[in-house]
Amino acid sequence: MPTDHTRSAILSAAERLYADRGFADVTLRDIVAAADVNLAAVNYHFGSKDELIAELFVTRSLATNRERLNELKEAEAVGGGRADVEAILRALVGPTVRGCLGPNNERSTAARFMIRASIESVPPIRRIKNREIDHLRKFSAAMRRSLPDRSEVDLYWGLHFALAMAHQTIRDSERLSKWSEGTCDLNDVEGIIDRVVAVSAMALAGSEPAKASAKLVAREAR
Amino acid sequence: MPTDHTRSAILSAAERLYADRGFADVTLRDIVAAADVNLAAVNYHFGSKDELIAELFVTRSLATNRERLNELKEAEAVGGGRADVEAILRALVGPTVRGCLGPNNERSTAARFMIRASIESVPPIRRIKNREIDHLRKFSAAMRRSLPDRSEVDLYWGLHFALAMAHQTIRDSERLSKWSEGTCDLNDVEGIIDRVVAVSAMALAGSEPAKASAKLVAREAR
DNA sequence: TTGCATTTCAAACGCATGTATGAAACTATG
DNA sequence: CATAGTTTCATACATGCGTTTGAAATGCAA
């Protein structure tokens, strides 16, 4: 007999419905019907619809962030305080990609909910995402320790690109799948992570500043 | 004296309001008030709210696609039918980035509208985006001509990552700006394009298949 | 001008939504 | 058992939305 049965029934029904059908066309009435509770229960337990959504998103975000930080800490422990570049990147993008991609029938409701949250940007979630930066700072700090000679700018761009590739692959996996006519295997989660990590590691470690400035000159000469 | 004054007044008012405040909280009543026309005019001229949004988005998309294809054609003309990898990538990401980033006060309403369209995913726009693949196919074809020895999979992933970096930089420019505490200059549009092109060109041309399979073995041995 | 088609307008419709209310049912403590 | 606190419930409220209506205004050809 679970404490607060109603509350958790609402949470799980809401998560499932939002994951399946998106935020736009799921109403409180849909949720309470699925949860088999009274309409007023949502406002009683959560205050408002937005606070319900926020609670769902915060819970899942915290879980992902915890996973990321665990991987990061482990990588830094192995390297004696200075983690490998690829390990940092893997800690950053791995948990999210693993959670959100893979065979359809294996994707958890939680993961599908997070995909929705990233596709349909809804006010309560946007507000929370804005506070995500403190968490990211831990990764830029780790990267700074790992590549002390690299310029700050390059570090940020490298991490940003890693997140961009991972995130956009999750958002747009369907488009890539159609575009490539199935050539790109979106179910090979670890392969995808490898690709993202490899490309962003190259971006971080590979290019010499000389090339960049040469390009700059070429452009300005135009 | 423009023909169909009402129609175009609605279009430009709607574009400006959507650009400024997002799709979520701009109503038809807001639009007709800004355009100084009657409420019923929207349905008379466009049929529905969704069709109005669709028309706005289609117009702007076509313009961007045209720009992209012009750059691509030019690049292929220079190379005698076989464009340079970097030129293809530049044609793909350049127009969008140029349109959507840069100093705030220089960004056109059209560009800000397209940013909104990419951040807040709304049904009529989603439907249109799904037909975008035919356009992308021209770029994968060009890339295939440019890198005939490269595997199909790598080509698609490379192009996808290029779009991912460009797109996500536009979407999340604010986050990167805060995260890097202003270190990353989001106003340096051409510099951003250079970075995106450089990284994705490296991804396309750089890594040898040997490394990838080595990684695969390492992972499976784990 | 007459007559017809197009466009504008004020007003209302219908509906779905999130939220509030107040009574009833339940739970647990003394 | 009694009673105070919590939770559930049916129901109603208020509002804002996109859309429709039908009449008035306007433009334009004959």
C-alpha cells in the first residue's frame, strides 16, 4: 500500500501521456482519467498543472545529472584528478543518449518524456532549463583541467558542439533515419555515442590555431 | 497602395509578434489588433490560424532553401561538378546561421521568426518540416560526388552533425553565452560558421575507419 | 446608376481549458 | 467513540480561444 497513492498515480499517468502524445494535447482531464482520480486532485496535490509538469521534469533531470556526474567523477578518479577528454565527453552525452535512443520498445517512459520535453518547449520546463548552467560548469571545469593549454573559447565550443550533436540526434532521429533511408542505425546507441565523442574530441584536441587564423585572414581578404 | 493590404498587414504583424513573444501566447486577437484589421479577416484570408502560421513558415523556408541551393550550385560550378567538402557544408549551414545569429539589433524579424519556429515546435510547422528531406537529399548527393570513397553512413552522419551544431547554436545561443560568460562571441557569425564547417569537415574527411573499429572492439571487450 | 462580387465588420457561438468551491468520505489520534 | 485533520469528489466557474455568421461597406464592370 503506497503512501499517497493518488499523487503517484497522477505522476505516472501524466508522464506516460505526455511521453506518448506531447504536452500540447494532453489535458488535466486526460490525466485524471488515466490515473483514475478526481480532477481536483491535481490542484490539491501539485497546486497547478505547471507545477505538475515541473515536478516531472525536475525529477528526471536530477536523475540524468546524477548519472553524468557519477561518470565524470569516476573518469577523474581513474586519471588522478585529470580525466581523459573522451571520458569527459562520454560522461556528458552518454547518459542522455542512452536514455533517449535505442530500440523503440525498450525506451522507458521516462526517456520518452524527456524527448518530448526537449522537442516541445513548454514554459515551466524552459524556466527550469535555465538553471542548468551550474551543472554544465562542472564539465567545463573538468575539461579545463584536462586541457590546460587549450583556450577557454575552444573548450566551450567543443563541449557545446558535443551537446549539440547528441541533443539534435535525439530530437531529430526520425529525420536522419528517413534522410539516410535507414543507413544510419539509430538503435546502435553506443555507436552513436562513439561518433559524437570522436567528433567532438577531434574538435577539442585536433585543430591547430594556425589554421583558424589562416581562415580568418582569407575571409577578411575577401 | 498595395494590393491586398489587409492580407499583408496580417502577415507582417503576425511574424513580428510571433518573433517577439513566441507562438504560445500570441492570439489571433493580438495579431489583428497589431495589424489594425478585423478579427474575422484572418479566417477570411487564410482559412485558419494554422494556415496563417504555415504560410509564414513556408515563405521563409523557401527563401532559406533557395539561398542554400544557390551556394551549393555555385560551389559545384567552381569545382566542375564536384564541390569542395567545406563549400558544401558552408552552403548547408551558412544561410541559416547568418540569418539567425549576429548582433541583436541587426537580426531581421524574419530571422527571429525562424528562431522561434525552431525553438517552439508547433503542429503546422512540424508538418512542413517533415517534407524538408527532399531538399536535404541534394546535399547528401553533392557530398557523395565530392567524397565518392567515403561510406554512405559517414556522409549522412557528417551532414547531420553539421546541421546539429548549427541549429543547436542558434537555438541555445543564450545558454552558450551564459555558460562561457561571454567568452564565446555569438555575434561573430562568420567565425561560428567557420567552426561548424571545420569540425564537420574533420568528421567527414578526417577519421580513419580503423580507429572506429578499434573502438568497437574495445567496447565489446568490456 | 444598377447590379454583382469581394471584402470588412461587430457580434456572438461553442467549446475546452485550468481552477475554485464546499460538502462528503476517510483516517488517525485521543 | 468522538473529533480534528486530511483527502476525495461532483460540480460549477470564469475565461480565453478559434471560428462562424450575416449584415454592411466597398469596389468595379456594364
